[in-house]
Amino acid sequence: MSDMPRDDLPAVLALSPVDGRYRAATEPLRALLSEAGLIGARVRVEAAWLEHLAAAVPQLSGADFSEAVHERARSLARDPGTDCASAVKAIEARINHDVKAVEYYVRGELAAAGAGAATLELVHFGCTSEDINNVSYALLLRAAREQLRAALASLGTELTSLAHRAARHAMLARTHGQPASPTTLGKEVANFVARLRRAERRWAAVQILGKWNGAVGNFNAHRAALPAVDWRAVSGSFIESLGLTRNAYTTQIEPHDWIGEYCDALAGLNVVLLDLSRDFWGYISLGYLRQRAVAGEVGSSTMPHKVNPIDFENAEGNLGIANALLRHFAEKLPVSRWQRDLTDSTVLRNLGVALGHTLIAWRALGRGLGKVEADAARMRADLDGAWEVLGEAVQTVLRAAGVPEGYELLKAFTRGRSIDERSLGEFIETLPLPPQEKRRLRALHPADYIGWAAELADEI
């Protein structure tokens, strides 16, 4: 059909770079979050509900519910195949309703397997379109989270390895962009590893909910048809059989609070990676991280010497796009007028765009991390020219020794001045400290003044 995605469409004609320039990067999500993925999930849910009905409510199963029909329903619930999307879209083109088209497709497949009229009437029994949709999106977003977490694990491994390799590479820290107490490159990378782990735990902990309770959430039609059946129990067991958590209190739609939480948590994770992208860009600019040149690549159209930090810049840009969408989803999707409006429908269809830009960014970061290594000599050179940062150590030793106004002494000596090893040593000799403390302070080099940074990096 003309409105189905075309696999033969040249990438340069794609309106969105997610399906154009970055098509290969987003391939793992395409089977899940494309329209074909959504149609496939809807077919699986319709078929799974029919099978559940047959087992849980035998008085509805129909005399002609044969093993052949069961087997076809089970096969549709497992994997409806690659052709189902086109078949469903052909039906939709005639009737102009996307979920009803899925119902008719499933009915047609079961009829071909020998199902009679009584059995076919059980397809979509008691359902509103949103029952099918919310559960389908729940299954797809769960699977997408698994895919993305695998990509994130690879990033985490790269970062942890770099933290360990650079654990003892002392570097000048910068607070407010100015020289500050030294740290190690490994410890600064370890900070990001710890933040990412915490952010991922928050995202992974978001419960994925599903609702299955009819037109306005009360089982009205179910109870009218068979009042003796405990439809709440039947619904709950169906949702749980799919590995989801039942939401018993809904309008016509599942309120999407969990999707809001999911998107917000993913955006929070992306913020950590955005911060990382900018910091690594800065460390490359300072020369603390060295980029490996890739044979054949061009860094500039006019300056042939350049090796630009394009992977970190690409990641930053795509994380920004992803988060603009994810934040919108988090704020918009839980809001629906009264018992239902349709504003969520078109918004939900863009979930794949946000997750696609997320994956593009993560893959760019992976490429960037694979090209960088610490330049210990460059970091040491900066430290050799920043003896003023030992002012913190000296004033803290004075405080510990009970010397009055130790901070003020160091402020007067160091603030706004160029300090070298000789001038700092001469100043230390004027201080009211025991000789052994003066010797200890004079022996201290900025590269040694790193606290437990190396140990913290080692332990991550």
C-alpha cells in the first residue's frame, strides 16, 4: 500500500534522518516501534486474548473452536509474520479504522483455519480499541527498553574501562572554568559511570502497566453479557500472563502515567550522557583526551590537520532532540479530557522517533569513546604550571594546626597571582608550622594532590 513504509526508499529521500541518514543505527528499534511493529503487536494481543478467553471462560469458546483454530490463534499470538502489516493496512484502507482492521485480519485468518461464526464473534470480545493499543505499546516499550539497555551496557563497559585505565592520570580540575584542586581523569569518568548506573536503575524500575476493562474501564459490556463471570479476575490474569502489571483504575484509556515516568526517566539518563558529551568535548579541546585519527576520514574541508570531536557533538545534538520529545511525552500523555480524547494517538506514534534519536546518540558516544585515550603528559604539563592549587592544602594544614586566619593568609598570597614551585616554597617557610610539616608541604606536587581519586576510580 502507498502509505506503508518502503524498504526501497533511498535514504536521501527520507524526511526524517532517523529513517534516512541514521537508518542503520536505528535498525534494532524498527521492528518494534515502526507502524509495522505496532500492527504486529496488536495482532498478537488480539490472538492472545482469544486464547485466554477460551481457557478462562469456556462458556464462550464455541463448539467449533477446533485444534486447528487454536493452533492458528497461538501462532498469531507468537508471531503473526512479516506480511500481516500490509494485509492489515489493506483492510484499513477500506474501512478507515486501524484497530478494527486488525480485528478483521485476525478473523479472516481464523476463518481460513476453519473457525465458525460463534468463534469469530469472540475476536475482540469486550474490547475497546484502547485495550488493544495500550497493551501493544506496553509490550513494545518493554522490548525497546531491553534493546536500549543492551546498548547502554556497552557504553558503561567502555566508560568503566577508561575510568580504570586513567585512574592515576592526575589532571587539573576546573570549577567555574578556572584551575581548581587536582583530580584524576579516571575519577571524573567514574563519576559518570556511577550516575549512569543510578539513572538506569530508575528507568529499569518503571513498572509497565496494562488495562483491559472495556469502553470506560468498568467492564460494562462484559457484565451485561455474562454477569456470573469474574471479569476482573479474567482481565487481571490476562494482563499478568503478558508479563505486565494490571492497572484496575482507568477511563477508556490507560492513563499513561507509567509511559510518562518511562520517558522522564529515560530523559534523565540522557541528561547524564549530555553532560558527559560536553565534558569529553572539553577534555579533547584541552588536550587531556587524545583522539585517534581514522584513516581516510576528513576533519575539515579546509584545515587538513583537524580531528574534530564529531561523535560527541553528534551525541549532544541527538540527545537534545530525544529529550525534547521525551519531556513532551512525559507531560502530555498522562493528560486526556474526561474519559478519553484522541490527542494521545498521534503522540504515541512518535515514541520510536524519540527512542531512535536516543539510540543514535548512544551509538555516537560509543564511537567517540572508542577513539579517545588519556594524554598523561598534557595533563602533567598543566599541573606543572598550577602550583597555586596547593593553596587549599596549605590553608587546611594551617587550620588543622590551629593557626589563626590560615585561609586569609593563603588568599592574600595566591589570589590573582602567578605562583610557581619556588615562590610557594618560600611562602611555606614563613608559616608558623613545625619543620616536618613544612618539609611535607614543600614536597607536595600538584600531581600528587589528588586525595583518593585513584582509589575511587579503581573501585567503580
